[in-house]
Amino acid sequence: MNAIPDAVLEVQELDVHFGGVQALRKLSFQVAPGKIVGVMGPNGAGKTTLFNLVTGVYRPSSGRILFGGRQLQGLSPARICRAGIGRTFQSGRPFANLTALENVLVGLHYGADARRLGAADAKRRGQEILEFVGLGKLGDRPVSSLNLTERKIVELARALATRPRILLLDEPLAGFNPLELEPAVRIVRRIRDELGITVMWIEHIMTVLMETCEHLIVLHHGEKLAEGSPGDVAADAAVGEAYFGKKGATGLG
Ligand SMILES: Nc1ncnc2c1ncn2[C@@H]1O[C@H](COP(=O)(O)OP(=O)(O)O)[C@@H](O)[C@H]1O
Ligand SMILES: [Mg+2]
């Protein structure tokens, strides 16, 4: 792939091991600004580990992570968030005892606007973010009273509230029923189209990634198996083999 001079995010030769398990091996890629980049790969491929490295939850064994050309190594997750990298969690980690709006306020006070917003402005901004994701009417509801879909959207709103330049989504649609997928995909598209936020998106529903992302990265056993446009990746024999255990194209595309 050609170098992207204005990459939002770049990882170079990233290695990480946990004891004997090498979770990522010499992983390198760049993320161009304004793109929705899908991250695919079977369970255990290293996708969540990648997000944990980028957000400072884990330290790499070796390699570099550059955000807007700046090295992130050694920064705390809080500093990395304030610098402009937002995320959601695969398992979903809302504050269940807080209301939906309070969850978003946590994001506002933790993120890039932390020192800028007074209480009234923060509340107004929080309500706007809930409306953006379609939960404007649920602000006063404790998150424990919401269904799984609503909770995951609250978590997305909380991540948005940190005012990221790049948003890392770890299986945001896991557990959604088929009817809930399309509205949620629309929210992700609007995050990029209307807010101009670059998105990296891990998801198991391949058709969703194929239809929504401009660029895909496929991980397998901690290594980059394929990278390119959805069409290129769907036609990649190695991807077909990793997913379906047979030689030939994926049948997707
Ligand atoms: N904190 C950790 N300690 C030990 N092993 C880990 C840790 N985090 C991830 N791993 C291992 O790294 C590999 C990749 O895991 P993960 O990134 O969660 O995969 P994915 O998100 O692609 O399903 C797995 O073998 C997993 O068990
Ligand atoms: Mg994962």
C-alpha cells in the first residue's frame, strides 16, 4: 500500500506478547483521515488487543504507534483519550447506576473538552449528543433500565462525548437483532459524514463492514492477513481460507 502522508493513525511493526502468546506480530498499517476502516478477523486474531494498545491499556513489546504523527508510547489512557482517540468496549461497559445523560457527561468531563465546559454547557452538549444517536428521550433513565441495544448506543454516545478525532468501535453491533442493525450502521456513517470523525470498526458481521467501510484490515493469529478495499479483501484467497477453511474467494463482495 502507498504511504499516507497525513495518516491519523499509524502503527509500525507492532508486537505484543502475553507470556507465551504472541497476540500481535509485526503489525503495520495506516489510517487515512475521514475513512471508515473495518477490522476483521476470527476470534482471538488480536483485534481487541490492537485497540488496547492504541488506547494505552496495554504496552507493546515493540513497535510504534503514531497519532497525527506523534508517538503515543508511555501516555496514559486518559491522556490518549484527551489527545483525541475515543473508544467503546466489546463487552459494553456503561456506568449502570448512572443515567444515560450522566454517562455521556462522564465522557465530556474525561475527554478533549474536559476543562472547557461548565456544568450547564456540559448538560446541553450531553443532551445534543444523545439526540444525535437517537436517545434524546432516554437521558433521565438509569442505564440499568435500558435494553442491550440502548446501552451500547449510550456507550457510543459517551465515546463521542470525549470529542475524538478517531473513534475505535469494538463490535458495537454484537447482540443487535437484524432490525436494529441498519439504524445503528446509519449512526456510524453519520459520525463520519456529519462530525468528520475517522472510524476504526471491529465487527463480526462481515456484510456490514463490506458495505460500510472504504478500507478493511484482516487480522489472523496476530498478523495482517490482508488489507485493501472491500472488493479486494472479499476476493482474497487467504481470507477465504481463514474464514471458511477452504481455498478460494470469500464469496462475499
Ligand atoms: N490481557 C491478556 N492476557 C493474556 N492474553 C491476552 C490478553 N489479552 C488478549 N490476550 C490473548 O491475545 C489473543 C488475542 O485476543 P483478542 O485481541 O481479544 O482477540 P479478538 O479481539 O480478535 O477476538 C488471544 O489469544 C487472547 O487470549
Ligand atoms: Mg475482541
